[in-house]
Amino acid sequence: MQSLRFLRIPLFSPPNALFFVSQPPHLLPVKSISRISTKNFSSQMELSLSSSSSKLLFRQLFEKDSSTYTYLLADVSHPDKPALLIDPVDKTVDRDLNLVRELGLKLVYAMNTHVHADHVTGTGLIKSKFPGAKSVISRASGSKADVFIEPGDRIPFGDLFLEVRATPGHTSGCVTYVTGDEPDQPHPRMAFTGDALLIRGCGRTDFQGGSSKQLYESVHSQIFTLPKDTLIYPAHDYKGFNVSTVGEEIVYNPRLTKDLEEFKKIMENLNLPYPKMMDIAVPANLVCGLQDPTS
């Protein structure tokens, strides 16, 4: 097993990080949310960023059964066009890899934000179909993978990179991947939040080592401290949304705008059903996907 140690960067949070929501909304720059029904939502979407981001190729892909978003990122200015997939699903691996091949990309990493309970990850299947691609997950997840990441690591693909931020609470091993803040990196920044922060919501905290207190603190210290125009791309959406911003969620998220004690009460009273795929998905995902039990 490998660990990424390209460069570790400190992730400090300002002392008042947990109190951003108390500021008047008119002081927070907010962009309008993009609302696209998943019923009519194309399986591919290309984001138009600033001219400084022209080297980034980006696709948002959707798996309807589990309402999961998979993200494809690549540095198309690099001779090898290195690419990575975030949160691939086993059912849509062929679609995703066909797209990678059509675009002439070299898939370097197949990454997960956490051990999912509602679908089987596609990382094991991707490795069998795309030799050379490596699976990536946080060391804290307890899962198997080729590469283990920790907070502060940078995951490079060409001249671009993703920064790793620990955002446990939905599960004990959740991470958020964030594009860099240097001038040659995509702007506005992009945060792939997994199930930690959803659009106008958050992941449940009643299984897999979840903790509502930990989730609240993770989001406020590691995501809400990013620039307000940072684009939020979650692992799931169930209401037809596909992107938000940090500024929007600070103001409008109906759970995370509350104080900690009220948030804990909300999470304790969700009364959600037991995930129907959990007994299949979690054991499979702990070994990099059902198709790759020995990785």
C-alpha cells in the first residue's frame, strides 16, 4: 500500500470558524444555485470556469439508482492528459471509462470520499479494466486501497492538484477534495464534499462511526472557511440540484445554519430508514469494491 506524501500543507481554521453563520446574510456574497432536475439531467456536464482554468477538463456524471454524482477531472494542458475519477459507481464504470477513452485521457486515480453505504464503488472494477489506475481513499476509512491519503496531502494530476481535508462525521473516514488556491489552479475553487455537505443538507450520522457533533465541526472548520465562491459538488443529490457554493450553504443550509445543539437534535430526529444497500455495499467497499476483493 502507498501513501501520498507529495506535500503536506497545514489546514488551520480561524478561531471564529464555527460562528460564520451568525453574520448577517447581506455580508455574505452568494451566487445563485443551479437547479436542474435529475429526471432531465444529462449524464455529462462541463463547467465553464475562468480563463485561468482552461487546462481543467471537468465532467459531472450521475447514477440514478443511488442518486450518486461521479466527477471526472483532467489536466488537458499536460501531454499525458492525466485524469482522476471521484466516487465512481460500479453500475456506471463502463460509461465513465468510455468517456475517459473518448477524450484521450490517462486515468491515474479512482478515488472515494468515504466508504459508501448506498452503492458499491467502481474502483475495483476500474482497476481491472484500466491497468495503471490506482484506488485512493483516506487511511482513516479502514478500507483497502492502493494509496492512502491523510489531511493535508495533495493529489497531483498533471500540473493540477486536489487538497485533502478531513471532514468526518457522516463516517469516521470522510474527506473533502478541494482544488488548489494558487494562481495556476482552477478558479473559483471546487470542493468535492462527499456526504459531509450536501446541497441544502448533509449526510446522516447514525451509522459507520458517525457523529453529528463531529460532522458539524468538520463542515464549519474545513468547508465553510473556504472562499465564499467555492463551488460545492456533493456525492449525492435527491432534489434535482447539481452545484452550490460555500456562501449559499453558510446562509441557506437548513441544518448547518443552526447552532451545534440544535443541529444535533435535528440529526437525532431524522428517523431515516436503514440503507437498503448497506449490508452489501459496506463490506464490498471495505475491499475496494466487490469486483476486487484482494486489492
